[in-house]
Amino acid sequence: MIRYAAGALSVLALSILAVAAHGRHHLLKLPAETRRFFSAADDDSEGTRWAVLFAGSNGYWNYRHQADVCHAYQILKKGGLKDENIIVFMYDDIANNSENPRPGVIINNPHGDDVYQGVPKDYVGDTVNAENFYAVILGNKTAVKGGSGKVVDSGPNDHIFIYYTDHGGPGILGTPAGPYIYANDLNDVLKQKHAAGTYKSLVFYLEACESGSIFEGLLPEGLNIYATTAANAVENSWGTYCPGDSPSPPPEYDTCLGDLYSIAWMEDSDVHNLRTETLKQQYELVKKRTANDNGEYGSHVMQYGDVKLNTDSLYLYIGTDPANDNFTFAVDNSLLPSSQAVNQRDADLLHFWHKFRKAAEGSDRKVEAQIQLAEAVAHRAHVDNSIKLICKFLFGIEKSHEVMNFIQPTGKPLVEDWSCIKTMVRTFEARCGALSQYGMKHMRAFANICNQGVEIEAMTEASAQACTTFPSNPWSSLHRGFSA
Ligand SMILES: *[C@@H]1O[C@H](CO)[C@@H](O)[C@H](O)[C@H]1NC(C)=O
Ligand SMILES: *[C@@H]1O[C@H](CO)[C@@H](O)[C@H](O)[C@H]1NC(C)=O
Ligand SMILES: *[C@@H]1O[C@H](CO)[C@@H](O)[C@H](O)[C@H]1NC(C)=O
């Protein structure tokens, strides 16, 4: 009995050695789940690279966000990631837009090639929404509505890269149609993903106004997540390659082609061997380019979460283009041309203005551009005035400005009670119309209304008094639905 067992063991050992000599990958054929569990022992200890790319806007005046995401896809694709592991959210109204001077083509740099070619259309149109974003990150196929159904079906040894670009505001990120992405919901999703044990580490690159507020005081250490954001919690982020900038887009483009932080990380990734460049090196470079020294524009790139992960190579997350194998990262070969920039929130006005100026005198196009510009300006004034008035009603004329703009100390989240902020947004929008892209900037006021313990009844009454007639223009929340 004992001899038999010993003999069997040595036979087993011999056969393992024999198979091992043929290469470890053929050692055993295991079901996917089990393979993932053991994959730490593989030669390829990097696991699978997954990526989620999300452009949060639509409309030709927001060309740049979808251009950014298309460019990011090309980097990942050249880096060796497979389409089955890259999930793209883009509204997809740019390439064929009647305003697009190069039909079927999207560029992300004045001299850039087409970045639209080959981009998978996993989630387009109204499927580009917060719920699908969460379901995709969590790898929950049954929770996804519409789209390709592709999700991050990752295992414990895998690396995940998430890149989001759009407008945002304190505590929120935009989506093209539905409710905003709220910081607490997004961080809850990341915590759930961590609890599920389905990644080794995760890198999140985030471009939006006030993007620091998405993680500030909300993303804890210990989740193996490293995040960088285009801006801190209290400032704008910036569009770039805008009409009138230097360098400016080709003259036929009346819209910005990219965003400052996004362009900085992508144009760096385009040219280097990413095996030799760390996340930290890229962070330093992107920070420098995005801050832009001169103070008139630019923002502070921030790091959150497990900052020690920034010693990892970029290769671990986004692969590397073999054509760049000889271009090792070094600070002195990374000096990029500085570019001018336009405040994210003014880029739409800039588009309508250039469209108006260029259109022939007396043309339909001139009239259309004039109406668009006038409506956008009127909407801004309406949103600004109604929120100011509501805060005056709630806090008194003397205190209202201070309360509206109160900034939490560093390290504290915008608000404790996130369900309150959502209720306040709906209450406002029911009486005053949609906050829309521009109105995102006022989320701090809504947060402080909650921080001050204002009752919902008081908010309802103040909103009704401030907005006596419901706006009937395209910005009405009746047409657009609520932002919360
Ligand atoms: C854009 O136009 C091309 C050519 O007409 C067509 O094949 C493609 O499906 C269109 N794409 C979208 C997103 O409408
Ligand atoms: C996936 O989503 C469905 C529908 O929202 C939900 O019922 C289910 O609990 C989720 N599964 C997991 C593993 O979270
Ligand atoms: C890198 O340099 C080596 C040696 O000069 C050369 O053989 C190789 O083709 C180069 N690789 C690329 C991708 O240019």
C-alpha cells in the first residue's frame, strides 16, 4: 500500500517534469475561473489587461471628449490589448456629424491622424450612462442594458485601466443623457470590485472640472487603486487645441480637439517604450504640462488612493507599442510643446461663436448659430441667477455667498449625505429646469445646502419662489430628465 502510493507519486512527479519541459502553458487545461486562480504561477505574471474608456458628452461642441477616448483606444490597441478586453463608451455623434469637416474621421491633434478607425462601439447613444458604466466595471452582464454586453470579466491577477473624460463638477461627472455619475456611487462600485477580488491593481485616469472632488476623502487606501485627476477638487480642467489657440486646429474646425490633461498623458504614451516608464514619471510630466506655469490657465493634476502603486510601469496597464521599443522614457526627451487652453465650461460658447462668425451674412447657418449662442448664454444666466436667489432665500442675503461657496477642508468629501444632494438636485430641476452641462459647477451649492441641514420642504419652496415660470427652452428638465 505504502509502496504503491510512493510509486504513484514518483510517476506523477515525472510526468509533471515531462510536461513542464514542454512549456508551462500546456501543463494543465483548467476552466477559466480556475486558471485565473493559478495564473500567478504563469510565466506571464502580468495577468490580463482590461480597459474601460468613457466619453461623458455628446454634441459637436464637445468633439474633444470623444476624440480623447478614440485616441486612448488606439494607444491600448497598439499597446497590445485585445478588443475583447477594451470596453468603449462613446455617444458616437461626432464622426458623421454635419459639422464635421472630415466625415468619418476624428482627430485629437492639429496634425494628428484619424483616431476613429477601428474603435469598438460597445456602448453608444443613450447606453452611455452611469448604470452601464458601473455594471461594466463590476463585470455584471445581467445588469447591463443595451450595448455590446462586453464587461470587465477580470480575474484576481488582472490589471484594469479606467479612463474617463468629460465635463464634471464638485462630486459629479457628466453623462450624455441620463443622470450624472455621483462620486459616492462610483467609489462604492470600486469598493465592490475590490471586495469581489477580481483585480490585482487598478489605475483610474480622470479628466473633468473639479475631478479631485470625485476621490478626495472618498477613495481609501488599501483597494489597490491608483487614481490621477486633471484638476483638484475646486478648479476647472481645460480643453486644448481650440480655435484661436496656438497650436490651433485646422481652420475648418470650429471646436476644440482635445483636453489638456488627456493630451498630456496620451501624447507621452504615444512615443515612449512604456516598459521603462512608470506611472509616477508620467504623472510628473502630465502635472507639469497641465499646470502650464503661466497661471492664466491650467490645473493641478492630483494623485489619490494607493499612491505607492505609481512605481509600476505603464506597460502593466496599457501595454506598449513595439514601434517605440527604442524610445526609453527620459525627462529630457519628453519636453512637449506647451499649448494654450480653454476653460471646459466655455468651450461650447466658443464653438457657437466661431460658427456664427464664419457663417455667411444672412445665411440660415448664421441665424442658427446666433440662436444657439443666445440660448446657451441665457441658460447660463438663468441657472446662475436661480441658484443664487435660492441661496439668498435659504441663508439670507449676507450669508448666502459664503455658504454657497464654502469649501470643505482638504481630505474631507464634499458632502456626507449623498442622497440629500440628489434630492436637492431633483427638487431644483423640477422647478427651474435642467442644470445641464454648465450647471454642474453649482454642485457645491447643493452640497452646502445639505451640509447646512436645509429641509426638503424649504428647498421646494425656495425653488418655486426663485423660478416662477418653468423654462420652455431645450434645457428644460421635462425634455432631458433629471440629473439625479
Ligand atoms: C457614418 O456614416 C457611414 C457611411 O455612411 C456609415 O457606414 C456609418 O454607419 C455611420 N456611422 C454612424 C455612427 O452613424
Ligand atoms: C448583477 O446585477 C443584477 C441586476 O441589477 C443584480 O440583481 C445582481 O445582484 C448583480 N450581481 C452581482 C454579482 O452583483
Ligand atoms: C531598435 O534598435 C535596434 C538596434 O539598433 C534595432 O535593431 C531595432 O530594429 C530597433 N527597433 C525599432 C522598433 O525601431
